[in-house]
Amino acid sequence: MNKPASVPEHFDAVVVGAGFSGLYMLYRLRQLGLSVKVFDSAGDVGGTWYWNRYPGARCDIPTTDYTYSFDPELEKEWTWSEKYATQPEILEYLRFVADRHGLRSDIEFSTAVTSARWDEPAKRWRITTDRGKEVRCRYYIMATGCLSMPKSPDIEGAGRFAGQVYFTSRWPHEGADFTGQRVAVIGTGSSGIQSIPLIARQARQLTVFQRTANFSIPAHNGPAPADRLEQLDEGRDAYRHAARWSRGGVPLEPTDVLGVTASESVRQERFETAWEQGELFGILNVFADQGVNPASNDIVAEMIREKIRSAVKDPETAEALCPKDHYFGTKRPCLDTGYFETYNLPHVRLVDLRKHPIVSITEDGIETADESFGFDAIVYATGFDAMTGALVAADVAGRDGLSLEEKWAPGPSTYLGLMTAGFPNFFMLTGPGSPSVLSNMTVSIEQHVDWVARCLEDMRDEGLETIEPTALAEAGWDQHVQDCGAITLYPTANSWYMGANVPGKPRVFLPYIGGVDAYRQACDEVAAQDYLGFRMTGPGGARCRDGVVRSMQPDVAMVLEFVAALGLPPMETLSAADARALMAATAEDRPPGPEVGEVTDGVIPGPAGDLPYRLYRPAGPPGGSRPLVVYFHGGGWVLGNLDSDDPLCRDLCARSGAVVVSVNYRHAPEVRFPAAALDAFAAVQWADANAIELGGIPGQLAVAGWSAGANVAAVACQLTRDAAGPHICGQLLICPVVDSDMTRPSYEENADGYILTTALMRWFWDHYADPADRGDPVAAPLRGDLQGLPPACIVAADFDPLRDEGVAYARALEAAGVPVRLTRARGHTHTSVTMVDVVISGAPVRAEIGEALRDFFPSAEPPGM
Ligand code: NA7
């Protein structure tokens, strides 16, 4: 008996979308014994592959990898016919999967969900559809895809054209026949690049309107690659496991070859191999640094441009097809079959919209600034409101009626790309903030579905009914997603990854670029730590272990992993001589730091003999005077020298426009406390007295230091004050040692694993000063008189045992009336801010340091004077 229409049906879960993610979600939810309803506005399964039926539509990940792995029998029964299967074959595959698992019975096709409202008292979602149906469910799961909401044709007059109009994203099922027609294609993303060669085969005339030239490499399609099939035959499970724990969702050994240092022959060889292979992850892996270093990226980009120039006969067209306004990879690169060669056909023409912008679409064609074109058909290959479009359009309102559209107006905010605060029991598969479009989608889909299924199972086992991220966890994840993007070149491009293709959309980096492997690790950790950052409630009680799953800068984490893998002995187990040798060895291959105008070495008369110094003069005309910064290197009074901090000194010099004089002081254990501090004091006196000879401006002198160097810098300021001169304009203290009290919380929190450990700091103190001396302000400047000291800039890093004493010094100086700028090096360790050109995320912190140094010298002549 049918239920009366007025009584809403209840389901444990409602899923929107019956593509790759929706189908697998349904399968897993059924496995859990949950009642499920799937809605899809399409007439059948397929999602993306149902709608995008344009000629030439194929996936751009080899189909051997673009496939479900959850069903080993399915894998045996289905064989892909090509390296990159066509849309009809992928659609056929999804139909096969739906039939094999009898999934269709729970799917309502040709039904769009029109709204969803969270009913707080009932702890249920109320879902309405365009068929006037209302259903209730506990869990609402969006399997709506990342590229499913077509972008509206934002071109003047788009509605006026009287001929045939096609959208690649909504291609008619009966196909299109362009024989004998004059056809326009607008858009040269993947859809345009795949369809243009095939449309050209039929059309009498084809005109392509290109706004942005795109990078594309030949797919070299054909049978599935034999080596890949062999690997799968030999060990399917191992292969799939490797995919799950790879960076992109396809097994691939990340290269460590740097574009900037590789020889020309290595560059060519690596590029040609990737070109021949015809795979996106291959061409994105020519050099380890091509995604972060503009110079390296340009090497690959130029090689691709050369290929385009050699494929296209007309030099002007070739040049217009060469992408020059974005770094390679920062917009989704394409795979093609004969795309560039198509422009050699006499009836195919390219219109460069940068030079000849469209003024309007007219009734019978397109008008550019200087030409009128008549067409029989216009094909829009203009892309999607990616990643957020379909979610926002679904009219979802969570707790207190807050809509997703309102919440995400400044850009999407999610925890793990899976959920968003204020929307209990609302899951997004491959949502913004997850690897999704930067990865092999099928691997990311399976990971998300498995995570959600496991979460729901755990909740059921624990008697929990609602789950929602906390504001803290979500803000932390959003920050991490942006931090990961910020160290790459991706945010520089006007791409749909940045929301830049849709007018008015906030510019935010949408996907997670930290890697499928790192992402999976984070999701697993969250689950293993009692669902860290989620609030859960139900008859089983309420629980919330609040926190942030990733707060370290991603490149800092990479450096730590790299160092850990070296298996070096802990420094504190070595002799001072061996520790110095180890430090020198690890610095051997690092980048040199920025160019400066001039570097000269000299000696200073110290209290007990000469002290070596190295002077860095900024670039600019010779002879000009600059402010002077006397700098002291780090190394716990035991390690370090002029070489150890050379890249940092260059960086400080370049950023501040000051002459930097780096002074080596006497080291412990050979010469103990207070030698280092007294040397620093003497160096400041000497630099002031010799300012003119050093190229400095008399009276414009600051001191600076890192770690123990910052300790002696701070002490030098106190001693100088006591000696009534000279005048010091400012003190820059980067992660300073200012106290010998090792009981502050940062010592415990960061005791181990961040290079400067608590044990190592103890070793430094033991080498430097007797316990009886450690309370002396000359060892622990925090304990000194702080009145009348120069303005300070103090850098405190999150993952540094010394963090809290740095902050304490800033507070104490402030209390003593000293102007202080406290710079928090978010997500950094004691050493990472100083790793110039290694830890990219340190650059903004050093930019602040440079600004602080310049601020010390308000009357300084600008650099170059
Ligand atoms: P894309 O990659 O977003 O490409 C859309 C193209 O359309 C791109 O070249 C756009 O230029 C162009 N476009 C968009 N709007 C306009 C207007 N108003 N005027 C002229 N040109 C315009 O979408 P696809 O469908 O090709 O591919 C999407 C993804 O699907 C693809 O990356 C694969 O992952 C699968 P723009 O670059 O914005 O200047």
C-alpha cells in the first residue's frame, strides 16, 4: 500500500547524487544496514558522466586507476578498453556497478532536492524535492560532485542567439551533428580541448574563442598501458594500497630532481619521458620544485610552449595558443588528442579574446571588438562553478536557519572538507578543503565514503546520533588548507581552483593540496583520537575532544620528516666538536640565500682577541650609507659561526636595506659564560665607533640575533644601556633564549621532535654556564632591569621550547615601557623561520622582521640612496 503523500518518509540517510561517490556511499550505507534514499536529477546513474556527453569526453586519469577498488570481483569482471576511456564507456561501467549491486532500487532519478532544513528538536534533516516530496533523515550526504554546476554563460547577449546552443556540460543525449555548419566554441579548458578536434571533423567552419591559452599535453591514448596492467595483475591489492597512500591517488614516486639545479640534459630527458607517457601526474612531477619555484616551473612551461610552437604551423596562432599568464599546473592542465594540430586545418580559426574581446552574442553569431561572425551553432565549454556551486545551490540551512550560502559567502569553511560547523550530520563527499579535484577522484571518493561510513558505524556503536565540527577545529583546518596552498604557485592563477572563473566568487584556494596521503593520515588521526574536533551527542552521552589536527606549517612538517628520516644522532649525545661537524654537514646543500650587493669578511678587536665578522651590504650604488645591524648567530653558545647563519643574514640585509655585520663570538665549552655576552657588547661598541667605515649611518644602529645569538643581543642592549651608550635603535630577537627557567609549558609541549629539544637546550646551558650563573641577567636577560631598553621585535615560534620565554620577555619589556612588536611565527619551529628558501612559509615571517628592522630606523635614507 502506498503511503499517503502527506506523511514524510523517514530514512537513516539521504544521499544527493548517483555518480561515483553517491553509488559507493549507498553501497556502504546499505552494508551498515541503514535505510537510504538517493536522489538525482539525472535520468540514470553516472553523475558527471551522465551529463558531460560532448564529443571527445574522456577522463584524464588512466582508467586503470580511475576505477572503484572496493569490490575485487568487480575489478576482475570489468576491463577498460583504453588508457583513457570515453564518457560512454565510463557511464556503462557505472551502470554495470549499479546493476551488479542492485543499487537502483534505492535511487529516485529525475528528482532534484530543492531544500534541506535541520530540525534541531527532532535531530533530523527535512528534505524537499522538486516533485513536492518531503522526506526526513538523520544523515544528509552530498555526493554532488565538484564540477557539476555549470557556470552560467556570463557573456553579453548570450540569450539572443537564434541558432543551436550547446553546453559541453549538458550535451543532448541524441548528440549533435555539425556537418556543414559554421560552429563557434567558447572556452579552451578540458572540455573545449577534448571536443574541438572532433567538432572540427564535422564542421564546415570552426572558430574557437579563447580567453586563456591552456597547457595541454598529448594523451597518447590507446590500449591500457601494458606495464600498468602487469602491475595490477601481479598485485592488485598492493597497487591500490600504494594509490591510497600516494600524493595524487595514482602510485608514483615523487621525484627529488630540482628544476633549477638539474643539468640541461636531465631536464630534457625527464620532460620528454613525461611527455611521451602522457599522464597529468607525470608532467606535474618533472621536477620536485615546479609547483613552488617560478624558475623551475618556467623550465617545464617553456618546454611545453616549444611543443606547441612546433605543432602549430601559423606562428601567430601558435603564439596565441602558448599559455603565458599562469604557471604550469596552476590551472588544470589538459590531455588532448590532436588539439594543437587542429589549428593547422584551413577551416579552423582561433580568436584570441585578450586581443579581440567579445562585445556581444548576437542573433546570428558573435561580435568581437573588431569583427562580426555568423554561426549556425555555439558551443559553450565555459566550465563550472567548481567545488562549492552545487553545494550552495542545494539550499541547505543548518542550525538556527543559517544557510550554507550565507555561511560560505566569504568562501567555504569546512573541517576536513567533510563537514561544516552549524550543519549537524551534514556530510560532503570530496568537499572544498579535501584533495578532490587535485587527486584521482575515485581514490578520494572511496576514502571519503569509507571515512563517513566508519564514522556512522562508530556513532551507532557508541549510541551517538549527531556529529558536527567545532569552530576551533574548522578554523584550524581552513587555515591549514590555505597554508598548504600558500607555499605553492597555485594561488597566483585565475583558476577555478581559486573560484576566479565565476564573477563575484570569493578568491579562496578551494582544494587541499597537501596530498592524498597526508590528508588520509589526518582523517585517520581525527577518527583515532575520539573524533578530534567533532562534537557528538546522543543517548550515549555528549562528547567533544576539541582541537586542531594540523597546526604546523606544511613545509615545516616536511623538513622535520626529512630530518627524522636521516636518522641523525641527537646532538646532545655528541661532543661539541662532533655536533659542530654535523651542523656544518647538514648545511652543505642548502640554498645560499638572496644576492646582496657585497659581502666582505673582517675582524673586530674583542675583549680577549680578534672576533671575525662578515659584512653584508645591500645592493645599490656604492658608497651610500645605510643603517647598521649587528647580528649574532644562533647555536646555543656552542655551535654556529659566520657561515651557519649566512643565508639568514643575506635575507635580513636584502629585506631591511641595512648593512648587516654578523659577528662571531667566543663559544662554549672552550670559553664559558659570560664570554659570548661580553663579546657581543664589545662588538656593538666597536660597530658604533666604526659606523662610517662600515658604510653605516652614525647613530642608526640596531642589534639582532637568533636563539643564543638573540640572548647575547638582548644582553648587549642591557649592558649598553648601563654603559650609557651608544644609542641602539632597536633589538631584533628571533626565538631568543632569555631565561634559564626550563619549566614553562612550551618546554613540555615541544620537548621533543622539533630539532631544538628540551634535552638539547639543557646541553647548551650545561656547556655555557654554571647553574649558579644562570640567574644572572647577563645569562638570563629576562631577570634584568628592563627600563630604558631599545624598542624590540621578538619572534616567538609555536613549536619552540623557547616560545613562552620569548613571549614573557615581550610582556616584561612592554611592562617596563619598552615598545615591543611580538611576531608569532605560526606553525613554525625554533629553526624553521631561519631556513631561507627551504621553508617557504617562513618568508612572510621574515618579511615582517624586515619591516620591523626598517621601522627601527625612521630617519633612514631609503635603500639605494
Ligand atoms: P574549465 O576548465 O573551467 O574551462 C572553461 C573555459 O571557458 C576556460 O578556457 C575559460 O577561460 C573559458 N571561459 C569561461 N567563461 C568565459 C567567458 N565568459 N568568455 C570566454 N571564455 C570563457 O572547464 P572545462 O569544462 O573545460 O573543464 C572542467 C574540468 O573538468 C577540467 O579541468 C577537468 O578536471 C574536467 P578562463 O580560463 O576562465 O579565462
